Amino acid sequence: MQDLIVPGLSGVFCGLNPGLRAAASGHHFEGRGNRFWRAIHLAGFTTQELKPAECARLLDDGFGLATVVCRPTASAGELSRQEYVDASAGLLERIDRFRPKYIAFLGKDAYAAMSDRKDLGWGLQPQRLGASKVWLLPNPSGRNRSFSLADLVDAYRAFRLAAAG
């Protein structure tokens, strides 16, 4: 699955890896239960709720999309810590090339492996990834029952406000 990144973005939403359905369609966050598109709309990133096939329109709003690991899986739980570590150099190279203001990891697993840190809070992180500030957001997967849609919207809105400031 191709990243959707250009120079000068306010932020890049970085998923763990593509789901099987997203990989088959070529569109980020294609899964039926994925709440990404609804959450970013309700948090004010877009004026209307985009469909996965419209993902390129997110660039017009100053945000892009990437994944840490390129290998598609039915569940991110199938990824090993080592896969995140192995993929980190490629992600860092892409982030250094395009230099978004923020990179927002959707979930803690990838960033925990990449930074070799275990105790991570949500929101802004003290270390940067290249020139980009790091923000941790809850994973919008429908399998993530720890966060309601309202919780996701609140967390994503906080990121939008930080990226705008």
C-alpha cells in the first residue's frame, strides 16, 4: 500500500499496517469496522466524511497517510515487535524526506517498539522522529473496544488543534 505523503503537511496519520481489505483495494482504512474516516471528520479534519477511495482528498486538508509495516494482515496482532523495529528505518527515511510537522501513530505498539519505550502516554511524545513531532492516538480499528467513537473524536481533535497551532 502506498503512503500518501507530500512535503509541507501538518501531520501524517501512521497506521500499524494495512488490513487485508485495505491492501486489496489499495485504500487506507478500508475495513468495515474501522472508524478512522468518521473519527477524523467528527474531530474537524475534513468538512465531510470521506470514503477510503477518496483518501487523497485528505492532502487538501494538510494531512497524509502512512503505515509502519507494509505487510497486510487480518489483525495488527499478527505483527511482531521485530517487524516494527525492522520497518522503522524505512519509515524514518520517508518522514525525513517529506518532513511533516507531526507524525501521529495510531496505537502505541509500533512507536513503543521503534523507540524501545514501554511506558507511553497518549498525545505528544517528548522525542521527535527526525524533524517531526510524535503524537500517539488510539487505534481506530473496530477491534479496539477500549475507546468509543466519542473517545476517538476527543483524542483526534486534540491532535488537530495541536497541529493547527
